[in-house]
Amino acid sequence: MDKSLYISMTGASQNALAQRSHANNLANLSTTGFRRDFEQARSMPVFGDGYATRAYAMTERPGTDLSSGALMETGRELDVAVQGEGWIAVQAADGSEAYTRAGSLNIDAFGVLRTSSGLPVLGNGGPIAIPPAEKVEIGSDGTISIRALGEGPAVMAEVDRLKLVNPDPATLEKGADGLMRTKDGLPQVADGVVQVATGFLEGSNVNAVEEMTAMLSLARQFELHIKMMRTAEENAQATDRILQMS
């Protein structure tokens, strides 16, 4: 059978993978702090016994779009949004340091400050623990202050500070859990320049129109690959008939 059948099959297969990337972006359209994944395809020569006269398709995820999303005001005292460049350091499920822009924070029953997905938020010395308090405030520099139970309105005590980092974007990569990490896996030093806006959350940077347009284009390409597979099969059947006649 003509090798074009294999070429068409790889094209259809990689188109499906590309569709999955865009579908994941679209599914996270309203996810706080989400960063969309790029997708691209390239042709790879097929090397074998003879000359590399054919090529097959290969889909890649060359990186992540790190541009900022729109800020949404919530008025909630534990909602923070990083302004400009920078990340909030959290402790991932495997215990490593990871980074996120999802700033919807909560205090659990043990006083540990966590993200909406349950990950501990890191401070100056590890996960942040907040004593029982009547009021919790987060400053623009990430400083966490509380008014302890029974204290007056003017008595605020600083308990910790969000670890805000700003690594080189070229050193970051997204993990399967959606968190960003440095490629070398080393923890980053806190950056005092990074600022947060309290009472705000950052939206996803996904553009729904762009993602839908890309998915439609990939769907048309998939149909063309299927058509080429059918054509290759018909050509093979026609060749078999000619050989039988001869």
C-alpha cells in the first residue's frame, strides 16, 4: 500500500492532539490565572531504507503564553492579583515549589493559607500559618497583617509575607498540574518589586474567538487527512485490480 496512507494517518493523529490543546485552553476560559498553551506543527522527514522522500506531521507545544489576563474586582480581602510580571509561590502536591497567578486564597481549619485548589501558599519560611484573627489584610507588597481576637481596630500585627517571585520567563515551563516551575527545579528568591492588588482576581488570558477559529481550522485539516487516507485506499484497490487482470 502506498506510504501516503501512513503520512495521512499521522497528520490526522497529530491534528487530534492539537485539537486537545485548544480544547483545554477553551475549557479554562474562566479559570482564574490560567495561561494558555501554544500549539504548532512541523513536518518531519521519514528516514528508512531509501531516500527521505516523504514527511509526516508532528504537533508540538512550544510553550505557554505568559501574558497577563484582565483583573476582576471581587472586594474579598483574601483575593489577590499579581500586577504586571511575577508569580505567587505555592507548595505543589509533590512538595516542590511551584508558581501560580491564581490568587483566590483561603484559610483552612488549621490556619494554613491555601489556594482555591488546596495548595499551601509559601511565605518567608515555608507555608503560611495565620493565627485566629478578626481581620486579615494583605498589603500591596504581599505583607499579611491581622487583628487578633479581642484587639482594637487600630491594632494590626504583621505575621508573614507572600513569597512573590519574578523568574526569567525563558526558564519557566508548565507542569501537568497546571503550575509553573523553573526548568532546573530550584526555588526562586523572593522579589520585593512584585506587587499585588488586594480584592482582585486575574482572569484567564485565553481568547475564545482565537481558540474556536483554530479548532475549526484543525477540523477542516482533519477532514482532508481522512480524505487522503480514503484516496490512498482507493488507489491501492485499483492497483490490485490491475495486477489481477494482468
